[in-house]
Amino acid sequence: MISVRDIHKSYGQLEVIKGVSFDVTPGEVVCVIGPSGSGKSTILRCLNGLETYQKGEVRIDGQLIDPSARSIIALRQRVSMVFQRFNLFPHRTALENVMEGPVYVKGMERKAARDLAAMYLEKVGLGDKMQNFPDNLSGGQQQRVAIARALAMEPEAILFDEPTSALDPELVGDVLGVMRQVAEEGMTMVVVTHEMGFAREVADRVLFLEGGTIVEEGTAQEVLRNPKELRTQDFLHRVL
Ligand code: ADP
Ligand code: MG
């Protein structure tokens, strides 16, 4: 579904991605872990065309992605992203935030988009908060609106960049619960996270990224419980 081959990315002289390759098969959940500054966000942004790179290729369903092309807008409909900061429109209700993409990007009629948005807000447990503005929602609820917004685009894959890092600890569980449900329903997901419990229980595969390269990859069991590489072991000691 997603194929990444030998991506190299530099900012000026600084090479931050140094030849990263991996595949994500349909319905698979891949968690990306690693220290701050290791290139996790940069890799995710390369997957949906938010970032250009000097070398390598990304394919979605076999189709080569050109981050400089107009077709990138079509790509972002197929691969949605959920950010650490929820990026909701503050002057729109939860319902309007979720309707936005289907109406303005996909050209759906407002009535149909409203029904679709309501369905996805129900799904993330916010059926009773549809008319709330972001200011009147907790951080966890706002992030669930952001997940509903991603789902409403009916994408082929969703990328999550530390979706619970900005939340108060007591709100993390609800968001992870929704993500787990989305995973169980078969969505293809790439999740950058520091939630090792989530990675252990939900990930089909874990990638450990450090210094712009994949140091180790395998099942959650392999990477999180029996890491082979010293650098993975050190990282896990620091976060667990
Ligand atoms: P992570 O998400 O793992 O914390 P990032 O992908 O955000 O790491 O960053 C990887 C490296 O790239 C870091 O050294 C960071 O400082 C650098 N970097 C990220 N974005 C930019 C940018 N726009 N300009 C210059 N350097 C950047
Ligand atoms: Mg990051």
C-alpha cells in the first residue's frame, strides 16, 4: 500500500533522513518510535507530500508520488494526517470541522457531508458534542474530532504524528482507544508515538528510527521486548 525506498532528505547541509526504506501493507499498523530529532515527523511528511526529498521514492498503491506536482492534492485525500496539535478551525463547530474536507476538497453536497461527519463524530464518541466549538472541547475531544476529520475523507491510510503528546495524561486513553478501534476496523496506519503500551498491543510492526536511519524493525514483540540493537535497548530504557 505504501512503499518507501531509500529516501534521503537534507535541510541545507544537514542530512536528516539518510536512506530510509520500508513498506506498509493494507490494513497494517506500523508504529515509528525513536528519540526527538531522529526524523520521525519528516518521514511522515514525506509520505503524504508535505515534504520534498533529494533522493528516493514513495509509492502509494504502486503510484509514484511527486511532491512538487499538482497531483499532491489528490494524494492528501488518499493519505490523511493527524497532528500532535489538532489544527481545528477555531471558528467552526466540531461538525463543520469534519464536514470541511468532504465539502471543499471532495465537492460533496453539504447535506451528505453533514450526515457523513455526524456518523464519524458518533464513531469517535462525540455524538453529543457536534455543535461545540473547539474551545469548548477538551484536548482529547479535539483530537478525536481531528481523527473523525481524517476518517471523513475515507482515506486509504492515516498517518498519526504523536497524536497524544500534547494531551493531559488522563485524556490520552480515550484517544488511543479510538485509534485502536480504527486499527481494528482495518485502516492502514503509520503512527509516530511514545506510547509503548499502544505500540505493543496494536502495532503489527515497529520501526526504531535514530539519526535519520531505521536502526531496527520487526514485530512489536521483537523490537520492544527483545531488541537486538544496543541503540534500541538504550532508547527503551530511557522511555520505559
Ligand atoms: P522527530 O519528529 O523525530 O523529532 P523531525 O523529523 O522533526 O524529528 O526532525 C529531524 C531533524 O530535522 C531534526 O534535527 C530537526 O532539527 C531537523 N528539521 C526538521 N524540520 C526542519 C526544518 N524545517 N528546517 C531545518 N531543519 C529541520
Ligand atoms: Mg516529530
